Amino acid sequence: MSHNKKFSGAQLKSLRKEAGYTQEELALRVGISRETVSAIENEKPETINNIGVEIISKWWSVCRQKASQQTRESFFSAVMDYFGFKLS
């Protein structure tokens, strides 16, 4: 599935930091390299444009328990927007 929008690397970085993980710790939990985490967070076009739903889902699963209510709501909104869903 191709999306015109990209997911925010800055938002994913904020989520990781709020959860208290280093790039290396998150990479181990998500199953990607630390370099890939860095590329996603810095929105390297060749990485951020190809980020898969599976990676976003794993990132969220690792970080969500330590995220604030505001961050959880913001992330949910970003995911809904990314997939083009509207809440009525």
C-alpha cells in the first residue's frame, strides 16, 4: 500500500525518548538496526518513505506503556491521518 503522506520521524523519536529508550535499545526490541532507527528519526527519504506498518506497530508496542496520555492521543491521531481515516 502506497501513501502520499509519510510518518513523522520526529514524532517517533519523541515517543522513543519519552519511553526512555536509546536508539540501540529500541532497535533491539523492534528488530531493526540502530542505523535504521536513526534514519527513521532523521527522516532520511529512502528510509522514512518506505517505513512499513509493521515497524510503526512494533515501535508503538515497545513505547506505548511509558507514553503519556497526550502522546498516546497524538500518536493515534497521526496514525489515523496517515491512513486517511477521519473520526466523526
